[in-house]
Amino acid sequence: MSLLSDWRDYAYGKERSDRETQIFWGNYCAFEKGIYEKLLSNPDEVVKGTVKELADRYNCKVPLIVGFLDGINESLKTPNPIDDMTEDTEVSLEFDNEKLYYNMVGAKADWLYNLPQWDTILTEERRKELYKEQKNSGTVHVEKKPGRNDPCPCGSGKKYKFCCGRNKCVINLSVYTKTQYLPRLSTVHEPEVISVIFFVTDSSCESSRSMVTLTLSEKSVFSTVKPSPVAMYWSLP
């Protein structure tokens, strides 16, 4: 396995209690914040070196710096080859200021995008623009659907529930992950296995519950076979 796979398995796949999870991610976020404070204090300096050298520079173990490299990669001017990294791989932390701020907002990492170092890098006006731009990018516009007793929009003259809505289902979807918290992820870098609980109400108004294990990718189709066919697109904001 690669360094990146080892890190993701350890960070997201390891069984932990709620308390252990809070401690783990609390410590990681404090570590991450410390590095960003140093990088943003001198944004013109291009930090380079091998993975092992960066771990030594920031006084941490290799898996932690791999996690940091994973998180920052989409904000770099030239992404690092994180999938195939070894301890001797040369990497760079040369980041794009606006892209980094935008992605921090997308990850809901307020402890990062509110760092005081940003005051000397981006104007307050520009930060507000990037914040609004990122938030708007996650806005979902849902088309109003006909009620069960409304005339079917296909023009058949029948009620929706007896026509095109006959096999439709109403889905109440809740997501549970073993970590219960996926920090820093504005997009999914590789499939994440999660458990999803579907509460399904079919056209006869009979409700049932089904739990399935699915793979979450940047755009995945969720589907169940029982009690009735259901499909839903899911993507991270």
C-alpha cells in the first residue's frame, strides 16, 4: 500500500469510539492549523523537500504530513503526485492564495479561513467574494414536484399517484460514517465506504427501512434493491 492509502485507512477506516474520534481529529486539526499559520505568515516562500524532510521540518511523523499533503493538494499551483508518494518523493507546498482560501471555505474549516494571516494576503472584500462564490457553488435548486393527488404533468388526466408517480418513492436519507466527521474534504479524492440508512415510503404509503453499505465517490449513484428501486445522486458541497 502507498503512504496515502495507509494514511486514509488509519484516519478514516480505523474503528474509534466517539471520544477517540474527537481527540484524533482535534489533535490533527491543531497540527494542520500550526502548519498553515507558518505557511501564511510567509506566503511568498516556496516550501519544498522530500516527504520525510517536510515531516522533520514540521516535527511530526510521516503519516501526519501525508495527511496534510492530501488536504492541500487541490490548492497547490502544481499538485503533488500524492497517490504514489514515498518518503523520498520531492513535493512542494507552493499554494494558490485564492484557491486555498476558497477550498478552506468549502471544507467549512473556519479555524483555517479565519486565521489572521489572511488579512495581509487577501483583502477583506476579496475574501467575502470568494466566500460567497464558494457557498453559491453548493446551492441546489430543487424543482417543485406534483403532489400525490395533483393532476399528472404528463397530461393523461389521471392523478399523479396513479400515473407517473405510481412507482416513485419519497426518501428520507441519513448518512452515518464511522468517523462521523470528514474534515477538509471539499471533494472526494477516492471512494469512501459509508453506511447509509434509507427510510423509504412507496406509493402505497408503506414505510420501511433499509441499511446498505455504499461507496461514496465524487459523484456516485446510491441505489437499493429492496423494498423498491431507489436512485439518488450525492456529491459533497
